[in-house]
Amino acid sequence: MKPLIRVSATDAAALRPALADALAGGPAVWPVPDGEPATAEAAVAREVEDDIALVVETSGSTDAPKRVLLAADALEASADATHDALGSTGQWLLALPGHYIAGAQVLVRGILAGTETVVLSPGSFDPAAFAAASARLDARVPRYTSLVPAQLARLLDAAERDAFVGAAARSFDAILVGGQALAPALAARAADAGLAIVRTYGSSETAGGCVYDGRPLDGVAVRIVDPSPETGRGEVQLAGPMLASGYLDDPARTAAAFTTDARGRRWYRTGDLGDLSPDGVLRITGRADDVIISGGVKVSLGEVERAVRAVAGFAEAVVLPVADAEWGERAVVVVERTDAAASVIRDDLAAATDGAGLPPAGRPVRLVVIERMPHLASGKPDRRALAALLANEGRPAERGAGS
């Protein structure tokens, strides 16, 4: 056993050498955001197994916090596979919090590549600061960064106004985009702007992204469990050397999330629904826990959300369930107020879902326009906050059919 030390996630000058030491066999690192309250549980000195290098605390929009245990071998396997997929090691710009796996892996990749990681100042993402930081990268080696879709959208907005920001964005050999689904409209904007976008899929439990543009990285296996006979969609499970060892002090959750097959191979149960094309490209269609029963019909809210986000002005929309006396549950669309969103009526969104091949039960029954979309620190929409907003009787103005 060895110590587990807590390090400020925003202090890259301390976090990077601590991670380097952990990868070399030193104390494991638990990056924490500044200002996090030192609860009695968090303040207790901890020890972990000798192979563990990193603990990442993660809490999705619905789950209680999980503390993911990542071995040095898993982190290194993930970083090596990433560099192989990109064609070379290079220099990285860190624009994500270090207490999330995507941010920590940017530092790990730089450590293993032997290059100095350029760090964007903590705080709200500023495209101008991002562009200025990119100028500090060595032009003689490939340059990489990792963003969430919300950051990419801000970068593209700024690039349209500022040629320097646009040139900086185009200077990257690859911009990894993950953390949540990348809306097709946003991906198209990035392509039109000349950005080298790579869509990534993965989680803390897989040491970060392990499927790039739908294709598994070297050493990664994907399987679809219990696929539907009609659609071929089922639960996505992943295997490979990048898998986490489990969860800190939570054997029950570890046993539920990780399984071992008859050949002794460990698999991670992602909880995501998806399918594989005949040539092996993975497509994620939603969450298993996002399936509702509406009028006796199973409806994937992820599928509804994907169709809605294809409508102009709705690239960042969120689809949530609400109780319905007649149908049981129905889908509601929440979107941040924009000129484009203001011009769309609910029937437009219903037509979009029909065009995507969804059943009538998948039609959104309400469109809620809010002034600002709440986000988690990871950049993902805060679905808990939105669900509370919908449950509030004093919710914002709604627009129904025909409005």
C-alpha cells in the first residue's frame, strides 16, 4: 500500500510533478478543485494499492460521486494509444480542469511525451487567452489540446470575430472533443472553420477517451450487450488495458460496473446505449437510464435529443422527461434563449423527431426557453438543475403547440 495525496487541480506547477512521481511509483494523486470543503471523509489520510497512480472523483448529472482508481499502467496505455491514433507525440495545451480525467490525461500525455504542457489560466474559458496560450507552443512539434463542446462553441464564435483566434484554433494538429455528444451542427461549423476535430468517447473508468471518431483505439475492444433485434442497439461495454481498477472504498459499485468474462477479460459496463456499424464504427444513441415508457412505448431521450439538436439554434438543447397523467412520461425540450431558438415552435421539433424515425410517443410536448443553460464544472449541462427548474411551478415561459 502507498499514500494517496490530495493536490490542487488548478495548481499545474504542483499537479504535474505529482503526477509524474505517481507514474514512476510514488504516492497516488487525487486532484481536487480549489475551495472544495475538507469534509471529515475527504480529510482522512488514505492509502491505495501500489499500482494506483491517480484518483479521479466524478459525478455525472445523476449519479452520486465516484472516486475512480486508475493504475499507472492504465494511464500510460491510454496516453500511448492516443499518441498512436494521432500519429505522434507532441505538445499539449491544458484548457480543462485537472480534477477531470480529460484534464489530467493532458498532463499525463505531456509527461510521457517529455514535452512541457502549456496551461491555460484557471477560470471561465476565454478564447482570446486560449489563442495567446497557443502561441507558447513549440511550432516544431505537433500541437494538441482537449476541449468540451461548450468550449469549442465559444472558440468558434470568437474565431468568427477575431482572425488571431481563428488562426490559433487552426494551428492545432488535433483538437480532441469529448465529455458529451458533439452536436452535428457544431461539428460542421468546426469543419468549415478548418479545425482538426477528433470526437472522443470514454470516461474516467476508461482513463479518458478510448474511441476516436467512432473507432476504438489500439488495444480497446467494444461489444454491444443484449442488442435489440429491431435496431441492434444495446448496452456498450468496453475492454482494454486502460480500464480503471475500480472505485475507492466502494467494492459494491466496482462489482456492478466491471465484469469479467469466461476468458478472464474485464469489461466496463458504460450504461450507454449504442450500436456498431458493419465496419465496426461505434454510435452512441443515449443512456440506458434515459429510456422512458410513454404510452406503453419505450422512448430513448438520447435519440430525441439528437434529433432536436439537428434543428438550427438547438445544438445545445437538453431533453428531459416529465410526468404525464395520460402517457406516463413525455419528453420536454429545454434550450437557452437565442434568436434562432425564438423562431422555432414545438411542432418544428416534433417534425424533427419524426424525421429521425422516432415514434409519436417521442415527440416533445413542451418547449422551455431559459436565459442561461446551467452547466457542471465539466461543461456538461446540469440536468439535475434543469429537472428542478421543470418541477418548479414558477418555471419560465413555455410555448406549446401552434405558438
